[in-house]
Amino acid sequence: MGTCIAFSSWLVIQSPVIKQYPARLSVTVITSFFGTLQLLVLALCIERNPSKWILTEAREVLSVLYAGLVASGLVFSLQMWCVQKGGAVITAVYQPVQTIIVAVLTFCSSETISSLEAWSAVCSS
């Protein structure tokens, strides 16, 4: 419930911000920066062991970069564009569609991974 209220508020606040400050990329960077600061404080309160913060594998670094650049940056930019073009209500209407797309892509990727694992097993035997 809290997530829905926070996200709805964020969409509603975004509309006047985009009208006054039309540089979507800069707004995305500022939003991401302050979100990172908030999550850093929260994470430091939750996980106080510094050894848990060290990224040891390349895939961990790639995961962090992907989540930050693609998942957050691209999505925020697209949502701001939608708010600028159609308003907060139009953007909020399509949020359930996002859930459906995520479910379909998850199913497709799990099927692809399963078929790749099966193909790998066949080739190795």
C-alpha cells in the first residue's frame, strides 16, 4: 500500500516539475541521486558489516550497473516523457500493463534458460 501511495505521489509531483524544468535527463539524474542517498542511509542502517558491501564478481558489478543505468535511468526517463506528453493519470493507467509485461518476459526468459540448459546437457553428453 505504501508503495502505491509513494509512486502515485511521485507521478503527480512529476507533472509540475517537468513543466517548470523540461530537461528530463537532468531531472532523472537528480531523482536517482537523491534516491541513492536515501537507500544508502537505509542500507547502512540495515547492513552494518562492511565486508557484505564488497562486490567480488564481475556479474555482481554488471548487475549493479544494469539495475542503476537501465532499470532505473531508462525507466525514469520514459516515465517522465509519458508524464510530459500525457500527464500523470495516463502514466498511472499503464502501470498494470508493466506488471503483465514483466510476467511474460519472466516466463519467456525462464523458458529460454531451460531450453539452453537442456541443449547444453545434450551437447555435453
